[in-house]
Amino acid sequence: MNLERTKLAVRGMTCGGCVRQVNGAVRGLAGVVACEVVLPEGTVTVVHDSDRAPVAKIVETLAEAGYGSRPWRTS
């Protein structure tokens, strides 16, 4: 297993229901070990096996759930 920690900015999250939907979509992916959604920040941090759940697959899954996302930029 090749574990990686990835933080993504997620567009469109506005409420607790959005948090549950994002969390459920990401946790449903094979290879995802942990997922933390921070609504006020608009982010999701995912611990995942980069071979089984690459970042592109996480972004695609979020898009299918109705949320745009991209890797988090601090600057």
C-alpha cells in the first residue's frame, strides 16, 4: 500500500448535508483510509492508497457527486 495524504479545495459545499455527501462519496472509494471534511474551509483531506485511489479518481468521484475540486493551494 502506498499511502498518501491529499488536501483538496471543494466548491459547492454549503451545509452539513453537503459534508455527509462528500464524506460518503470519498469514503466509498476503494483505497481510501480516512477522510476529513472541513466545511468552513471548503476542504477535504483524504488519506488514500495512491495506486488504488489516485487523486484524479477522488476528483472525478467528487464531480460525480456534484462538487468541483482541485488540489489545495496555500498561497
